[in-house]
Amino acid sequence: MTQTQPGSGPTALRILLGSQLRKLRETKGITRDEAGEVIRGSESKISRMELGRVGFKERDVADLLTFYGVEEAQARAVVMDLVERANEPGWWHRFNDVLPTWFQAYVGLEEAAARIRTYEVQFVPGLLQTKEYARAVITAGAVGAGPEEIARRVDLRLGRQRVLDGEGGPMFWAVIDEAALRRPIGGVEVMRGQLQHLIDLMNQPNITIQIMPFSFGGHAAEGGAFSILRFQDADLPDIVYVEQLASALYLDKRDEVDRYGEVMERLCAVSTTPDETAGMLRQIMLDL
């Protein structure tokens, strides 16, 4: 399990790369001390690398791959490509002044993902928010923030949404709790505009939206919101993202990911079908 706290600030691809290196090391039964000796480092350096909390030198990673028995050219190329990309700053770095360090990694993972599945309880998912709705959500949560900071946070959120546009974007599958859709954040007109936006977005082939209705009662995800991200390279692990008040969890161990995957499957099975979603959204608009 990788957990980021304020100040740690690992980038998304560093998390993926570190996770992959840890998996290779553990498969071979190699200790961190043994791996550290190979790269002229220490156990703590290997630990920081595997948590994505330091930069990666090509020489170090190449030596570790050899030590871990990764000789096949394509397998090495996948990892070495991650090294190169992990050291490149993303577009979101210009928002570092308003972007929490523990969330930087998620923005990068979002950019790299081939599929994102998310369950939301309190808000419409950020990638699906209108500008007006986003401003209302951000304003409510940013106590003491001035208009300029709020505007930059809104711009960041809208910038993230570009990942869903055009070719090569991820498949995005959202299950939204009915409570989030009936809470008139920003007022009735803002909320109606947001609901209509969700209906319009469902015309995009890479976006699927389901609603977890009140009528179902208790369900498998009562622990709260989470997202599961999958990547194009089959060798890269899925990542589960669980946001907390002032930090976030990034889970990548197989049993953890599988547990959240099972919960997501159960949610999808008991939520509205995509065809039913549009009708329910229109009914909620009338009820507001």
C-alpha cells in the first residue's frame, strides 16, 4: 500500500514505477538491503523509490532490472520508458500553488489511465462537473481562499476534464449516489445545469454513468468514495485511490485492488442501467 501525506508529493508515474519495481523484487524474494547494495544505496533508498518519493536514475533502474532477472528486451523497455516519463513535469505542475501534494499523483495517474471507474457519494465526479458546479464545490471547501485562488482551482479542474476528449482518452465509468444528485450545490439552477450536463456527456462513447438509488438501501460501498485506475501496459498494476480529508491512499496490492474491484462490480449490478440513468436525471431535475 502506498500512502501519500502532505509534503511527500510523489508523481503519478513514479508511483507506478516504484510499484512495479517492488513487485519484481518481492517476486524474486530479494530484500531491500540486497537491492540497495546493487545500486550503491541503502534499504531506505529502495523504500523511497518503491513509494515513488524520489527521482529515478536510468542506471539504477537498469541495474535493478538485471538483478531482478528481467532480461527480455520488451519488458525492460516498458519499465525504462516509465523512467523517462516519470521525470517529465506534467501540465498540472503550473498549478502547484493550489494543488495539494497528495493529489498531484492522482492527476498524473488520471492522465496515464486507460480506464477509470469511480464511485462518488457527496459530489458529481470532478471530471464530469460544469464550471458553475465546480466553482460552488470548491468555494464551499476552500475556507479562507480568495477569488483568484478559487478561479485557479476551477481552471485546474476544467483542465483535467480534457483527458476525456478526443482519441486516446480513458474509458470513464462513474457510479454516483443519488444523494449527490439531489443536493442542490450552487443553487437549483446550477444543479439543473449540472444534471443536464451529465445527460449530454452520456452521448460520448467513452463515458458511462450509473446512479445508486435510495430505493436499494444498504450496499457494498458504504465505506465511501473511491476510484480504480487501469493502465494500457498489462505489466502495470491497477491503482485504487481513496481520498481523505487532508491526504489520500494509493493502493496497489493485488488483494486490495481485487476487494475494491468486487465492490465496484456489485455497485454496477444494483445501480441504474445507463439507459435508466438519463430518465432518472430528468426526474431529479423536475424534483429540484
